[in-house]
Amino acid sequence: MKRREFMTLPASGLGGVLLYTLAGEPFRVQAQEGTVRVPLRFFTAAEARVVTAACERIFPKDESGPGATEAGVVIYIDRQLAGPYGRDKYRYTQAPFVESVPEHGFQGKENPREIYRAGIKQLGDFADLKPDEQDQRLRAIETSRFFRMLRQHTLEGMFSDPMHGGNAGLIGWQLIGYPGPLMSFRDQIDKVHGQPWTRKPVSLAQVTGRPVKGWEDEKD
Amino acid sequence: MRQLKPVNVVIAGGGWVGLTMAKEIASRTSLSVVVLERGHSWKEQYATGMDELDFAFRYRMMQNIAEETSTHRHSLKSSAAPIRQYGSFNPGTGVGGAGEHWAAISYRYPPEQFTLAAFLQNRFGKARLPEGLAVQDWGVTYDQLEPYYWSAEQLMGVGGKAGNLNGKKIDGGNVFEGPRSHEYPLPPHKQTYLTTEFEKAVRGLGYHPYPIPAATLSRTYTNPDGVTRPACAYCGYCTRFGCMIGAKAQPSNTLLPVLQKKKNFELRTGCWVRRVIHRDGKAEALSYIDAVGQETVQPADIVIVASWTLNNSRLLYLSKIGEPYDPATGKGTLGRNLTHQVGVQTRMFTDKTLNGFMGAGALGMGIGDYDWNQGIEAFPGVLRGGNIRAMGSGEGPISSFGAIPQGTAKSDWGSQWKKAALAWHDKTTNIVSEADHLSYRDHYLDLDPTYADKFGDPLQRMTLDWTDHERAQGAMLAQIHNQIAKAMDMRTGGATRWLDKYTVTNYQSTHVNGGAIMGTSPDTSVVNPWMQHWQMPNLWVMGASAFPQNSSGNPTLTILAVTLRGADGLIDKYLKRPGALL
């Protein structure tokens, strides 16, 4: 069996909460000197570094708030790719694969894992470039299947429930004022008009009071 | 192969149609009824199912498209490609079918829809109708269906406001609808800021707003079968989700509680029906792969095909029942009159926060001033209109993020875009429309010559594209959307281009229809108006596959109405004298 690889992330902003999202992992998360070591399921440590850097350019930390690195987006993507989605368990993949009109959507044979592997390779030494150079390199592949996936997955990792590995500490939901999957807005829906209704967000596990699992973690 | 003991009735599909037929037959007769459902029961997962990623983005409640899909081509001359990932429609799987994840919008179709061929000819004259139009009458009238509409509304607990009570027009309801014999069982939903503003604006423009009819209960309700469900809590996890409290009418919470008490009813899950076995013009059994992968044959006196629209016609094709339709000659009936629905939406931006995460699938306000036969005089080329509505259906945090007015950022990623997306977050919505989709001679279903499902059976091929008529409908509705947005003091952002070519990647609606249509003649339809097969009297093919064309508005209530009437035909007529009812 392949030796498990780890990636190191800054603990500032995510430390404790990241530990929470990793509950149930058979690996011990090691926090030391302000960093956490997260076990990877699909990426190599080098690949995770490139994806982290690219997601950060798509959804950067700036004066408007936190970005993809702090939310743990790369952990979300790593888990999705390791799970059934990554190997196209829910896409029709029978041959023949033909070129068709754009109205028929993606007709290729490659599954998300393969698209990522090839895309990351193409980005090369991306993680070592300056932000401006990184943006340039991303702009060059902006319309590619890999980039469109990466952008979509970045948003999913920012704003999905933390059970999927991203949105660490509910940082994405705080950013947009989303209160979480509360069971009832019966008393607010026709009264809070034109004004934001916000609460400190809660996750699905907190709402239901029991552990919840994403589809990627279920046996198939 | 396992050969089971015969039962009286076997039903393929455990959604609204299959379980409604099961409930009617098992309650009103002593016949044994077996329902075969491909998926499993979802119910225990609803409580922990408020997860946008798995349910809305990974399509957790939909049929696994890896196992079976359809192919699509735009015309008889172009080549087909498989629909490899979900986009324009979402067939459900599991007990309750698509009736579990639906939005619960519960429209009646207007009276003229059921005799639309004659209606269009009278109003426009043959010369003004597009070439290749294949619109047909249903063989049943609105007046005949009205009691069944009323039964379906009571079954689910639809909330709304009548606009036409026995011919009397009532302000506040949809004054353009057909006459109702009763007010709705429940009052309308609470309204949101957006839908309240919409109502004010359209009233100011002289239009006639009405609350969207909703089977997401506005109050706690007990239906005529004695099934009690709680009022909606407006949690916003509705369309693409099962209701965690049972407020949304679903087969699992509305029909199953009755069926589970019946000793003559059996539900088998994990059973994938592959063929109707038949001999000498008589259906004999359903053949299926059971939950452990064993090929099984269930003989029955009566066979009911009640799966999702496209699977109904496909099962007939695979079973070699009926004459395949040939668009070149117009002969044959199986597969003809494939329609979808004409969806149009216009993006709008406001300076007020909308709290769009609150809501119910069917919560909204609409107008009928450009729907059906209304308001189309000023729009040459438009034969049928569409509804126009603002919805408070509940938007998830992923799907609601990222829309910005055109020109606000250079690309759709990076710091500039992020700042704009945050600034406009929850301050944007769509005005939406669904319009009639007429049927055409060249739009149909047949078996694909190339692609197969997981068992190696050929997929079904859809031949479908938008025509000038749908583009004219879209242009009309978009123009009114913009007028309303202006009256609401909102800015509109970007024209919709959905109707250029039929696109399998953009969600239209799950309202796909036809392929095994009902009608007055065996030369032009697959089933009679009771949804009994013309050539095989003990075979019933039921659901939206029977619609000869589609109206605007959501089809479930009409599906239930024609199904309940079909149940009367089967129980009150066929069982007394088995044979062709017509």
C-alpha cells in the first residue's frame, strides 16, 4: 500500500476547527508550532501544494475576508477526488466517446482524478511563483475543463457543510452571513423584510445533534 | 431465473403514479398489488439530508446516470450523444421517485389545454400554425377532470387562492384559470420580501397576481385518508431534497402511510424492471433484476407501467409493444410527441438583502396575464404563453454565490470578482417563467443505435430542439420580466440565451412528457384516455408519458388527476368487464 502523504497547513484561523472537521479520520492530526499536518487521501503533498496555491488565487484572502486556504478547500477537493465522484461513479462513461456540440456538455473519457492529475502537471512550478505570475498562468487555462472544475470545487469547498472537509470553522458561511441549515424560519420569513437576518452559523451536525457523513465517506 | 407466484396487479415504479394506483386498487378492492421500485427507501435519510453538496450538486436522490441515461440529438439529420451528466432534467429514484425531491408547485392545466388541437385551429386558423405541429387532444376534458383535480388537491393539501370559483372570478387568485368546484383545501403560504414586492409591482402594472399553489403545507393538515402532516417550516431545503418534517407532500408521507396498513399490498425495493412479458396481445408479467441481482419474473393479471416519463416509453420499446413512430411517414405511435417545457429566466439585482436561504419549494407569487391564451395578441408568432413568477424556494449557500451584474468584474475568479460577489450576495434573484411546450412531428423518442445501459439494453434517443415558436415565447416573457424588474426598482443582468438550441447541460425542469401519449384514436396515440394500452387491454401506461403536449406550470397535479381518473376506469369499468374500455 502506498505510504500516506500529509500536507502542512497554517493552524492560524483553522487549527481547532480543522481538528473538528477531521473527526473520524483514522489518523492523528498533529498540531505543532502553529501548523497542522493533514493526511491526504488522493493528492501527493506536492500536488496539494499546487492546488492550494491555485485555489487561493481563485478565492484569495484579501481585505474582503478569508480565502480558500483558510477554509481548507484543498482538503475538500482531496476527499471528493478520493471518493466516488473522483472516479466518475455518477457519470455515464460508456464508449464511444465522441466530439459533439457544446449543447451536449462534457463528452470526454477522463474522470475528475485524471483531469486534476494532468492539470496540476501542466501548472508545473506554480506554487513557487509570485501571485501575478500565478494569475497569468491561470488566465491561460481559464476555459479548460480543469480550471472550470477547480473554480467550481473551490466554491463548493468554501460554502459546503464542514463535514466535507472545507468551510473550516464555518468560515465561508460567516463570510456570506449564512446561518446554516436551521430547521425553521417560520417566525422570520414574512417579517424580516429587506434586512439581513444573521446568526453565528451552525453546521448540520450541530443542528441535528448527531454525527453526519458526506456521501464520499460512505461505503459503496 | 426465478418465477414467482402470480399476483393480481404488478406495478413498475413506486412514485406518485405507481403508489396512487396501488392505494386506489388496494383500498377499494381485495386484489393483491405488488409495486416494484428500482431504488431504496430514503425516509430515514431526510433528517440528516439538509446538505446542499450531496443532494443538490451530487444529485443524491436522482437515478444514477452512470447506469442508464438517454441520448439526445437536435434533428433527424444530426448525430446523438449521450447525456453523460445531469443538466436539463433530474429523474428521481427510490420510494416516491421524483415526487420526493420535487418543489410541490401544484397547478391545474387550463380547460383549453385538453382540446388544444381544435382550440388553436379555431383561434389562429390552420394557415397560421407552424408546419409540423403535432398538437393533439387528450381525449378527456377539463370538466371531466375537475373532480379528480379536486381529489388530488385534497390528497396533498394544496394551499392557494381560487381565482375562478364555479365561474365567478375572484381577485387575489388566478382569474385566468378554469372554474373550480371548491376553494383550495388550505390558504396560501406566508410570503417573503421578494414575493411581496413582486406582488405590489405587478398589481401597479395592472396585472393579476396570485399565490403559487403549493403542496408544501401552509398549515397542519389531515387529508381524506386520515393522514396528518405538519405545516412547512420554510427551512429552504426543498427542491432536490426530501422534506425532513413531512410538510411537503411526497408519496412516502402521503400514500405509503395508507398502503402500509394494507395486507394486499407489497412494496419491493431494489427491483429494476427490464421487460413487460406478453403473448397474443396480453401482458403476462414484469421481468426484473431484484435487489441481489437475480433475474425474476412476476406474473400478474394486470400490468401497470408507472415509471418516470422517459422510462415508460423505453420499457415499451424494449418489450416490443406497439408500433414505433416514424417521423418520415407519421405512422406508428410509440415514441411520438416528445415535449419538455419552455423555461425562461431573467437575473435581477437589488440593493436590499433578500434572505434567499429561507423558503419553501412552492412559495411564490405569479401572474397569468401572459400565460396560456392571455396577452399574446401583441406578440406575433406566439400561440401559447407562460406563467411569470417570483419564488422564495430557498437557495443554498453554494448555488446562491457568485452572480454579479455584467461588467462588475473582468473574470469569474480572483479578488475583484470575489469582492463583487460578496457585495451582491443575497441581493440577486431571478424572475422565472415556464411556458407551454407544443409538440412537433420531428420531436420523438426511439432506441439509440449506439449506446446502452448497464445491462446492455439500448438507451432511448431524444430528438428535440427549440423552434421559432419557443424562441418567440421566450422573447415575450423576457420583455415582461424586464418591465416588472423596472417596476420593482431592480436592475436586470444579462439576457438569457437558453432557447437558442436545446441544451442538456442547463436545468429546464424535470417536466419531460410524451412518448406513450393518450388520445382518441389508436392511430395517433399509445393509450386511450384512461391510459389503458389500445392494443393490450390489461396493460396500463400511466404518467406524464401520456401528455400529448405540455402546458405551462408544473405537471404533477395533472399527472395525479389523470391517474385518479384512470384508477376509476380500471376499478369501476375494467374489473367488471375486462377488455378494451374503448
